[in-house]
Amino acid sequence: MKKEFGIFILLVLLCAVTGIKNPRFFSEFNLLDMANVIGMFGIFSLGAGLVIITSGIDLSVGSMISLIGMLLVMALIDWHWSWPLAVVFVFAVSMVLGLIHGLLITRFRIQPFIITLCGLLLYRGIARYIAKDMTKGFGDCSGFEHLQWLASGYLLKLPMPFVLLIVISIIVWVVLHCSVYGRYLYAVGRNEEAARFSGINTRLIIVSTYMIAALLTGISAILFAFYTNSVEPSTQGNFYELYGIAAAVVGGCSLRGGEGSVIGILIGVALLQVLQNLVNLLNIPSSLNFAVMGAVVLIGVIADQLIKQRAMKKSFRGKNV
């Protein structure tokens, strides 16, 4: 919990500094808007974090959000499906894509980086092709107001995406920290070969993790599609995979695998959003958004490496004593 506590202190200090520089930061409108965005980005970031804990990576998140969003628009508007059927359809597509990722990684022993990089290119291309590179929208959302409410509605004065994030986070926390599956997931991330020799079905763990991550990405895709009320295949979800990876790494997930927590990922998501909000409120050029994110990820990786080295030195000294 030391990592999570340190990141939380950093988040509090950043909020305080931003609020002092610009009191609008603590306005109700700004806080609710941040909560809404944190909800949408946090859901798929949880999936990215789970994959990283298994020592994997998923670079296809942004393109998958574009493809799933486009399929949702087509199912509701072009094919005139009922909204429950359309939701089941896009969830099924998401999980199939996650299944394909997992099988290619475990059966053919191809690096997750390569598989998901191909997915990044492939899914974006498919989305643009089926949409004929045109933006498609939902119009007045007649007939599927429930989905629009999930993306832009409120429950107990809280944005629905934020409420969904809380519910999903509780479920993921229980699975990751209070179940045998969660222990297996950490074991696979620390040492896949040792986990396999201890009787863990490592292939099943890895495949299921990519499927869960894809499902969470599908949920986020629905929220983003209705948040903007349209899907532009060439730009929808651009670089979102980097946001998810950054949030997980900043939140304490080690890229070597075997480390990370739900609370840490959530704090990482909030921290990145506060940083982006700081850029906007302090009139810093928006072109620096990605520079800020890149710097944060770099600092997070360096800090993780230094902590790891320090822990190894302590362990070595303890053995010598």
C-alpha cells in the first residue's frame, strides 16, 4: 500500500496547487465534469491494468473503442436493432477480440506488444472501412435513451460513468484481491513458468484476462460513443491505450508484471485527469497534453525501477547478515 499512499498524496498536492492557482478547479461544474471523464477512462484503464499485471500489454484499446463504437451506431441506426441486442452484440465482439488476442499470445507465443499493435492498426482500418471513413451519429437517441443516460445522466447527483466505474471497480477489486483467480493472475505475472509448474492453467488465466480487458473496453466504447453522440472512426479513441497504460503504471502496476492494485489504478486515472485539467485551467497549450502524459509515465517507470532496485539491495543485505 506504500505506492498507493504515495500516489494519493501526490494527487492531493496536485489538486491543492491547481485549486490555489485557479479556484475554478473546485467548482461543482468542473468536479462533476472530471468525475464523468474519470469514469469513462477509468473503466478501460482497469482492464489495461489487469493485462499489465500478467506482464502483458494492450495497445489496441483506442482502435477497439473506435470499432466497437462504430458497430454500435450501425446496429442501432442502420440495422434498427433493439438497444439490448446491440449491447449484447458489441460486448460479444469485444470479448471475441480479447479471446483472439489471448489465444495468439498463449498458443503461438507471440509477444503481446506485437499482437495488440496489429490490433491497433487492424481495428482502426476496419472501423474506417465499414463506415466509409464517415462520421456516424445517433441523432436524437430515440428508442435508446437508456444508453444515453448511462453516458450523460446522473444518479444521486453523480455522473453515471463515475457510478459505473465505482461498481465495476468493486467487482474487479473482489476478483483481483479476494479470489483464487486473482492470486493466480499475480502468480502468472511474476513468473509464468513457475506458475505453470505449480499447477496453474496459465493459458486460461492470460486468455481470460484479455477477454475481461476487452469487455471493459467495450463498456467504455459505449459510453464514449453516447458521450459525443457520434463516432468518427479516424479519431475516436486515439491514443486512449496510452492513457490506460499510463494510469496503470502511475498507479503502481509494474510493466514486469505481478504488481498492481485496483485502488492504485483508480488513483492513477484521477491523477492523469487532474493533470489534463491543470493544463486547461492554467492556459497551458493543449499540445503539451501528451508531453505531460509521457513525462508522467517516464517518471513512474523510473520510480518503479528505483524502488525495485532498492528492495533487491535490502534483500541481498539481509541474506548476507
